[in-house]
Amino acid sequence: MHALPRVGDAFGLNLEALAMLRPDLVLAWKSGTPARQAAALRRLGIPVYWSDIQSLRDVGETVLRIGELAGTRTSAQAWASDYARRLLALRQRERGATPVRVFFQAWPAPLMTIGARQPIDRAITLCGGVNVFGDLHAAAAQVSREAVLARDPQLIVAASADTRALQAWRAFGQISAVRHARLVLLDPDGLPRMGLDTIAALDQLCRVIDATRRGLAR
């Protein structure tokens, strides 16, 4: 099996390599691609599909659109229909649940979290959680540990493969989540990526929030 050629990373594109490959289609992240890189990409004249997932429903619609562009509409339609069904089932399962205050650690240093009206925030809401920084309008924001302490989350989660990602919080016993040992690592390939594994990631988050809720009820 031949390795796929690399044409960039999260911080930039190798436009020369991309131009030499002459792809039929480029899939690009609209809000995550720097404006200068986006402009250069457009100048290449290669067709680009700009993905801009803002809600959980957008995941299914994006897969369907990519299937149409790739000539695999039938399989994409089947996946999108199954995704919509399972998403609805999760909504119904969690409807009316007692709220749980959740802090989502997007990055440990500097300490970053997520704001309102973006997919991870909506995932927390679907699971009956309340994003403690849901009043922030930025998709991502740097916050202080003192600010987290003031909002006293009942659960702290991070999507990370680093087993030490939440370790620093153990020094903050004043926080409910720390006091009751509710520091949970989620699948790093789940919620942040918002793709084929989204339902499994949502189910994992909901179960973690449900477990916290049951603990609070004791």
C-alpha cells in the first residue's frame, strides 16, 4: 500500500505540491483555513468544497454533500439517514435530564475552552449538560483556572490521548468536579473531528454526563 502524499498540516498548505497533484476536488475546513491560504487555494483553480459544520445536524448534511461530489451518493445517503435516526434517538433519550455543569478543556496550556453555538457546545447541551463558558461568543477562547473555579463545573472533560491532560486540576479541590473525582478523558478522535464517529462520541459524552448526574443525585 502506497502512502498518500502530504500536502500540508493544520498550520498551512504546500500549494506547490497540491498544484502538481492536480486533484479533482479539495475538501477544506472553512473556519479553520487562514484567509491567505484560502485565497491562494482559490487561485489554483481547483474545485473546493468548504466544510463548515456549525451544528450536529450539519455532520450528516456534509457527508451527504461529499458523497454527491465523490459519486457515492447512495452510500452517503444511507449513512446520513442512519446518522439522523441515531441523533434523534439520543436527543429523545436525554430530553428533560437534570442539567450538569460541564467544563470542556480544549487545550491544557494555554488553557482553552469552547464557547457557544458550535458543535461541541451543542453536544454538551444535547446530553443535558450546561457548558460553563456557554456565554462566550468565540468558538474557542483562552480562560484562566480562576475563571473555571468561579464557575464551579461538576464535570471536567477533555478529548485527549494524553493521560495527564487533566492532571493539573487535582490541585483545585474547591471545584466540584475535582472534589468528586469527575475528571474524564474522552476519545480524542471523537467530538473534535465531527465525522463518521460523531454518534459514538456523543454517546460517550452523554454516558459520562449521565454518570455524573447519578452521582449528584445520591
